[in-house]
Amino acid sequence: MSNGVIEAADGKPTLARGLSTVGTLLPGLAVCTGATAVSVGINRVFPTVSPLLIAIVLGAVLANVMALPERLVPGLQFSAKRLLRLGVALLGLQLALGDILALGTGAIVMVVAIVVLGIAGTLFVGRMMGLTWTQRLLIACGFSICGAAAVAAADGVIDGEDEEVVTAIALVVVFGTLMIPVIPLLADLMGLSHRAAGMWAGGSIHEVAQVVAAGGAIGAGALTVAVVIKLARVLMLAPVMAVLSLLQRRRTPGSDVHRPPLMPLFVVGFLVCMAIRSTGVVPAGVLDVAHVAQTALLTASMFALGTGVHIATLRKVGMRPMVLAAVSTVWVAAIALAGVLLTA
């Protein structure tokens, strides 16, 4: 201690170091905040376009039309990792366990089958195509569980390459958006009831916002069941991430210092938030604020990830991830439709 100020091991006052760190992060965080505001504003005008997609496109465009100043990098990296994981944790506040259990055993089994078989099938096809373990796993989780949030959560465990994460998120948003008109049209052609069509939409479409758009297009009777089925898929995020963490520990050589924890902290946060929501004591106003915060955090992180997208890098990725995304979309939709026909 010097003059009443606590000093760190390197001799610098702890408070001064903290302020210095915050100052380093501020420029990048300020840019992410501005991009988030723009993305959410565009989403208000075009509700069917996810603010996450808008943000990642903005980030990619910015990164490819100009050289980003070095002072932005710390804040962008902080947003791409820390804010993203906080947003995933807050996603748990959208889930009430009672709503999931009310679906019934058949629907719950269907959801588990969609996630487990969706991931397994996508991983198998991706391996046959020669894609890396991380790339096919990111796509598998995004398409089988809950879109960009699942990609981000999986990346938090396996630590994929930035271009692989961005590619997976972009594919999730593109193919999920294409499903918005396709599922209602096919459901109508097959003569499915509104409830069955809503179950199919919730079981096959990637993002929650996309499910809302498709459910609304089908009809009011489909919207509620579509969202609940989708949130049941979101609930699968926690067990899947726990399994991935175990697998990653086995795949990672060296000491435990370099291995992911058995249960990533943001997954624990996700479960805690879900438990709090399930108690029913949280006021609706608080949940609304939390939803806005979660959307803002994920949007800011998507913009930060987008700044890591460079056209030259994407060219190296090639068409194989897009082909796998198409196969995964059809595969997950087929599993969901089979489940609906068996349970509805």
C-alpha cells in the first residue's frame, strides 16, 4: 500500500489499472453501442429482419470498406466474447419450466429428438464433406438448438476460429429467414392444423424471432405453441453445452488449466435465470427490460463478430458450409415434421 492506495503485484495502483482497462475498452464499446442502436432501429422498420443479422452485416461492411483503428480492438473483442456470453445467460429468462412441461411427454420427446438427431446428422454429413470439427459443430448447434445464441454458446466451449463462428451465424440467419415463408406454405399444402403447423415451425426454424414471424403468418393459434416448442429447444442449450465441455476436455491435451470447465459459467447463468423465471415472482416489466437487454447484448456481440469478417477469409471457407447448412435445415425440418405427425 502506498499513500492509502492499494497496489497490485506489478506496483501499479489497482484502481488506476481498472480505470486504464475501462478506458481501453470504451472506444470499441462505444462503436458497438452505436451499431446496436442502428440495428435495432432498422429492425423496428423491418421486423422480419433480425437485428442480429443487421448487426453482423454492418460489422462486416465496416471491416471491409475501411481499416479499423487499433484502439477499437479491445472493446470489440470484449463485446464478441464477454457481452455475448452475458446475453446467452439472460436468454434463460425467456424460459419458464412450467410452460415446457405443459407441452406433454410426446412434444418433449420430439424436441429432444430434434436436437440430438439434428446435431448428430449434421456432424456426420459435415465429416463426410471434410469440414473441420469446430465448423460442423457450430453449424450443428446453431441449426438444431437456437440459432446464433447456440453458435455463440458452442464457441464459448470449443473456441472456434472467428471466420467459422461468423460463417455459422450468417448461415443460421439466412436459412432461418428463408424458412419463414416456406414452413407456413408447406404446412398449408399438407393440410396441417394451426397447432400442428405451429409445432413444426417451432421445431424446425432456427431463431426465436424467425419462429415468431412464421407462427404469426400461420395464425394466432399457431404462434403460442410455436414459441413454446422453440423455447423448449432453447432449454436443450444447457445439457448440450455440458456434453460439449466434457468432449472438449477429452480432446484438449495438457493440464486442466487449458481445458474448459465442466459447466461453463454462462451456462450456469442461463440455468439460474431460467430457475428465477420459473418461480413466477419476476414482474412482467422486469422481464421486458431483461429481454431488451439480452437483445442489445447479443446484437452488440454480433456486430463485433462481424468486424472480423473479411471477404478474402470467407472465400477460403468455400461452399461446403453452405451445402451443410442446407442439408441441416432439411434434416431438422424432416425430424420436426415426423415428430409433429406422430404427436399432434
